[in-house]
Amino acid sequence: MTSVSVEAWSHGDGYLTVDTQEWINDRGEYADDLTDDLREWMDANGHKWPHDEVIAKWIIDRTSEPPAGLHGDGELWHHNLINFSDHLIDDLGFVVLSSAELGDLMITVSDHLGLYVAPTVYRSTVDELEELADYSNATGEYVNGHRWETADTVHLYSWSGSPHAYRVPELVRVPLGDRDRAYVACPTCGKSVRFTCRF
């Protein structure tokens, strides 16, 4: 499980976030052989950026079969997480695909500015590809058993099934103005809630 941290400036002004590389590492294993092969193939074929169609052509060239997106829908499943306020990650673009020969892959293609970068290939280690789209869910708990969850990083709900939602930014606390100690206060008792990304 990926640990979730609080990025904050002052009381009532902050959000939940995760370390992008930790999130990736919890879901995929770096594939240096495929990364090198894809980059070399792109250079040899005159492709500067890892557009979806370029990645699909690489898969076809290597396996003689087109890749498949989620549940066989399309060739790739594209995710652009730049500048979204309801995600734990806001600095990554990647594609997900399945190949009969190469397996399930996640390929990072853009950076924190949304600009294309040299692709990096990861072999999926998750049970279901849908887990690679879990960048908004987090669960949290205070030691006394108060449990909370969010599906959009903005609204916090009790695990007890209460329909009442609390707004995460309003619960952010920054003790003594020290941003490194920022936390989300439990709506029930006011104590610090520690979150993890579910998968």
C-alpha cells in the first residue's frame, strides 16, 4: 500500500498526495529490457515522443499482434493526471496495455508539466488492471479505530456508512506552522488520521 501524505500551507488549506514513484513501484516492476527496447526502437524508427500510436506500433512490431486496452477495449488505456485536484497524483501521464506475449504493461509517457518524456516500461504486478487507475482512493484510520475513506481526495466519509461527507481541506491542520507535520484531523476526535492508498 502506498502511504499518503498531506501537503499543506496552513490550517484548512491542504490536500492529500502520494509519492509518484512509490505509487508506481507498488503497482509495477521496472522492466529495463522493455524500456531499453522501446527507446531504441523509437530512435531507430524516427519517433521522438511516445504517442499512443507509437507505443501500439512498437508492440505490433515486437509481437506481431496489436495491444489491448482495458477489457480489450481499444489498443491502449491512457491516463493523464496533470492538474487534477481530485487525484493523489498530479504529475504523471501513462498508458496501460495488455499483450499476449509481453503481459500487462504500464508505460509512463509524460511528466509533471504534461510534457512527453522518454518512456519507461513497468510490468504490472496488480491482480486487475483497474488497480492502475486507483489514484484517487485513500483510507485512513486513527488509533482509536475511527476509520475514514475518500474516493476523490476531497470528500471524507466514515467507514461506518454514514452519508455525511467532510471536506478534506477543511480538516487539514499544520501544528505550529510546520508544514512537515501537517495532518488531516479526524472529524470525530480531532486526532491525526494516517492514510494509505488502497491498492
